[in-house]
Amino acid sequence: MNNKHNKKLTVISKMLRKNMTKEEKHLWYDCLKKLPITIKRQKVIGEYVVDFYCAKANLVIEIDGSQHYETKGEIKDKERDRYLKEMGLTVKRFSNYEVNSQFRSVCDEIYNLIFGNE
């Protein structure tokens, strides 16, 4: 993957790491941080800041709040996903609802995406 990115986004990514949503914190501290591989939070990739990134699996994990289900948000997400997929990344989206109500299943799915082929 090309590691070039918009350095202006670095300031935004640092702010987002300090101000994660409740669902991002839950997923990070209770699942992703415990995995035996490196996962980055609020990683700048090209012209975007992704919620979580696993280089080992070329995987981007996005946690979607309600704004992602409005027309404008859906259009932006499709454009973003297309861009990331063109970079050879898999994008997996979970809703806040899924993280809150089906947490174990979300973690299992992420685990399988990362380690399923081992």
C-alpha cells in the first residue's frame, strides 16, 4: 500500500484518537487492542482518516454512527470505500448498534477477517 497521505490530516487523526466515540472505545479497549497484532486507530490513509487499520490483513474497520445512514453520509462512504478498495484494502463497516448489541459477533467477524486464512 502506498503510505503517502495528507499530512494535514495527521492533526485531525490525533484529535480523533483522543475523542473516540463510545463504540470506538469499546471495540478498541475490549477487543482490538488485545489482539496479538498491530491495529492502528484513526489512521491516515491517503485522503481519509479511517477508524481502525490492520496492515497485516489490509483491513479497514469503520464504526458507523447515524450520520452514515443519511443520504449525504452514504454517498461519502461509497466514495471513500471505493478509494480504499482501489488501494487494495478491505473495508468492513459495523454500525454503532452492532457494536453495542452484538459485540461478541463483531469481534469474532473481525478476528476471522484477520486470522481466518492462517
